[in-house]
Amino acid sequence: MPLAARGRLPDRLATHWGAGAAPDGSLPLWAAAALPAVAWALLVSAVALASRRGSGVRGWAGATLLSVGVGLIGAQAVIVRANLDRSDWHQARSATLWFVVLIAGAVTAALIGVLLDRRATASAPPTPVTPGDPALEIPEGERFVWLSRVTNPWFQLSAAAGGLVAVAGALAGAAGLVGNPWPLIAPFAFVSVGMTAFSTVRARVTERGLEVGFGPLGWPTRRWAVGDIESARVERRTPAQVGGWGYRLSGLGTTVMLRAGDCLVVRARGKDFAVSVDDAGRAAALLNSSRVRT
């Protein structure tokens, strides 16, 4: 953001304010632009590394990325506004109030991330079952529910990055740094929404059938009534087999591919639908048993 407005900024930017309204610290313009980008890159790398190692990143990644992203983008917007059209950083406007608003926004973003994670993980994970069981014996009249959730951290990071660029474009437009911000906002906002929608998938099996929800809120949702399901099975699939990641259409039917490995595959109305979830064997067994009971 500072680079976009460099024609209207001094060589050094006020970046710190003391108890009074006057600034008491500064950075070169290039440093004010580069340091937030470096900090974001390091954070994203740390989250990605923790995800690969299975370090329980799911519980804090969303809150951390949201709050830090809002903080970094907001801080740059505040600094640019304070220094805009000033010949020397000592003349920068007071930014204390805006930093208070920024802190409140970052805390709010963190709370939203925590709430989304709690909503998505409210159910305990199912206990393991031997893969390949064609059916499970379900006592007459007994009700059941099976739940599984899979997240692709790379989709989440891409969504966060696209969202931050879109927000930066909106802030640049609001500050008058660019004439028409929509060519920057629209494509990155579209990418962010699309990546968010397919970053998480949740599957739910009950005696009524199968539900598959997309995104952190489980919406939109696809449903199959148990009477429409002809069969359920487990197949091992890879992105190369189905044509890539995300929501894929191929010769194998429709596949929601968030990770390679076992997929729950249901055949309904002559078409196959597969979703890459954990504990797919139990889900297939429950669906087959429910189908026989109807």
C-alpha cells in the first residue's frame, strides 16, 4: 500500500506515535512496505509447516491468520493516511485513535476465527472402524449419526491471501490512492470466496441419508436421501485421477478432493459422488445398512 501512494508520501514514514499526537518513530518507505509482507510470509509459512506436521494447527490457524491479516493491512492503511501529502514524517497526522480502532478490529477478527472453528469442530471425531466393512448391524428403531470433517490448509491460506488483497484494494480506493479499485477488488474477492467455499468439507450420515456441507459454515449443502442411494463404498483416489483439487467432474463422476486417500463414494440415480473424508468405511457401512432397512 505505501508503494501505491509513494508519489504522495515522504521518503520516511512516521510509524510510531507516543503518548502525544506527534510521531516519535519512522521507517524508510521501502521498509514500511516490505516488513508487513515479510511478516505475513513468515506467518503463512509457519502455519503451513505446522499443518503438514499435524501440530493441531486447526484450532488456532483461522483466528491467527484473520487477526494478523487485519492488523497488517489496517496498520499500513493507518500509516499511509497519517503520512499522506506530508513532506516530512514529523508532520504526520495523529494516528492514535485509528490504531485503537485497528486493535479492536483485529481482536474481533480473532474472535470470529475462534467461533468459526468451534462451530466446525463441535462434534467429537468418530471412533475408528475396520475399513471395508460392507454394512453394520443397526438395531431396529435405533438412531445414529456419523460426522467427519476435512480441511485443506492450502485452500485456507489462498483464501486469506486473496481476501487481504481485496481488502487492501478497497482501503486504497477509500483513501483515494487509486481511481478505480474494482479491477483489484473483484477478482481477488472472487478467488477468496471460492477458496473458502472448498477449503473445508463436512459429511454427515444419519438414517435419513447423506449430507455434505462446504466451507467453514457447512453451506451450501448437498443431500442424498437413503432411498435414492444405490450403494456406498470406499475408494482410494488421488488428485491426478480426478483432474485436480476441489470440486471435480471426471470419468469417475463428481469428486470433492481436499486430500488424497480414502473417499466415501455413493451411487445415486446412476451417478457417483465421492468426497475425501476420514473414516469413510464406517460411513459406507452405515449407508448400506440403512438402505437395506428401508
